[in-house]
Amino acid sequence: MDKTLRPAARGEKPSGKVPAKKKLVIKKPAPKENRDTRVAVDLPPALYMVTGSSSKEFPLDTDDYMFTIGRDENATVTIADNELSPEHLVIMKVKDECIFMDKGKRDMLAFDGIKTRQAFRPMESRLVIQLGKHWLVYEASNIVSTDTVSIDQNLIADELSQKATPGKATFTYKGKEWSTTKNSCLIGTHPICDIRILSDSAAAFTAMVSWNAKGVFIEKMGACRAAVCVNGARINNPVKLKGDEVISIGREEIQVAFEGDVNARAHSLFRKVAERPELALTVLAGAESKTYPLAPNSMFGLGRVSTADIHIDSPSVSRSHCKIMVRDKLFSLQDNESFNKTIVNREEVSKTTVFPGDLIELGDVALLAHYNVFRF
């Protein structure tokens, strides 16, 4: 992985340029006890795209640290849909995580059923993404059907999950159970689905069960010959579950059961997730690792001088290095004739527009533009 995509280790001399990408080695996690819901599948890292009745796999090159999804023909996954921006979603590897960032003009994204502009996941994990009328499943692990965790600036999501109101949703299909206290559940015929439907009339990715602040919901994904119903009623939009339903896909039936106060748990876990979080800058290398929130419609000066709005303590940074003007999902950047210049995505700039996922270099210091989100 590119070394600039992590804070410099103590005693490590920062580099002023983004070095060449290095091969990422994805390690298989060691087996753990008491994880009966874990299902082993030997599949390479990939994105699975579902649109209507079709689904397609896009293998991911582990040497790359960034992937893009949009209507641009040079994107990692190109979707011919004029509703999308040329690059609508960017996935970036940072440390041992992947950051999924909204780069589109319109807000059209949901992550595991939650509408927001950014999500974090460990590299070896899964995330279900809705992009307008399209679905993407990020799968980069040989283990599926497990709750993943991510770390907030001041809060560990796993600790929050443990302290939240007890609650669990269980789904039973042909005598086998799958339970979740937080994570989404994929239903379909594909090998990475949590509940694999044994029917030719189901789709590879038929439906998803997910949590959000209002409870647990089921939503149809791919189109298939079989009707997806809850208690006999066909669904076309997300339906909230109460814990005593029967989900049917054609003749196949899945029993739903809740344990504890699932709605209260869902609210406590996800109530702080903002649908439209503001932008932020995080120092990745060359200076103290720190995140700077960027309020919309505000101007910030970046530099070495202590009175700078964003003070960066590095001799390679000019006293007043550059300034930015923040809008909703992007900001304009102008270099102040700095000594070491300003570089955005490996190109020297005097003035440019910066989007989430862009990498900014001020001398030896590397910063990432992203959203300031509550991790879930």
C-alpha cells in the first residue's frame, strides 16, 4: 500500500513525494471461537454490481490503493447512467481500512442501508452499497457473515455495540439460523450471501436486511422471477420488520425472530450518523496526525504559522502555504506562492477544486480530503 496513506511512524523520516504503490498482501484472519455464523468462502477481493436482473463481478487489483465507480469510462466500475457523476464513489485504502467516499454531485448513496456520504470498513470485510438504482457489494475477505467494527476518533464502534441496548435479529431458513446484532444480511443464491436461497427463481443478490436508526428493514435488490414478500405482501420498497414475519422468495420461506429491544438498539447504534456530514482534512504523513473539520461556506488558511486556521508544524510547509474555500461536497484550493508548492493527486497546482478522496501535499506533509463522519 502507498506509504503516504498512513501517518508516519515515530522516528520515520517523511517523504515529500508520494512513493510508488506497493503490493498489498491481504492476510486471512485466524479462526476465532464462538463465531458460529462465520461462513468460509475462498473468493478474491471484488465488487459485485447488481442492476435489475443482471449482476457482474469486478475483481479488484490488490496493488491499487484506490478504486472509482461512476459513468466515466476510465472508472474501476463504469455504470452507464447519466444520473451518476463521472466519479460518484471512491474507495481508498488507508492503513488497514477502506474509506468509501461520496464524490458525486447528487446524494444517491447508502451504505448497508444507511444514507450518508462516507463509510469505513476494515479491508477484510464486506459492505453493501446502494448507488441510485444500482447496488454494489464490496467483498474483500475469505470470511463472510460476521459483524465488522471500525474505530471513531473518540469511540470504538464495537464498544458502542456492546454497551447498546441488547437486541438481536435471527433468520431461519431450512433449519439453519443466521443472527445479527448490527450488520446487514444478504439473501440470494450467490456464494457470499449470508442466507443462500436454494431456488433457480431467486437472483444472485435478491434482498438485503439492514439496520438503521429506525430499526431493521428488508429491501429488494436484484430483479428475479420469484416475488419477494413479507407475510404474503409483495415488497418493492424497504419494509420495517417487527420480528414475527415470514419472508418468502417464491416458495422459499425465511422465519424472522427478534430477541430483546431491537428498535432501541438500532436507535442507540445509528442515531448519530449524519445524512450529509461536513468535509474534513486529515494529516496522513509528515506531521502530527490530526483531523480538521471544515464547516461549509467557510475559508481556511493552511500554514506553518501558529495563527493559521489549520496549523501544520513542519519546516517543509510555508508560513502561509495555501487557502481553501469550502462548499458542500468540495472545496477550492489556492496556493499562496509557497516555497515547496502545493500538489494535489501528484500534480502541482496553483488553483484547483478538491473532492473527497483527493490527496494534498504541502512539502513533506500529506493530507486526505474526506467527510467528518460518525463511524458505524
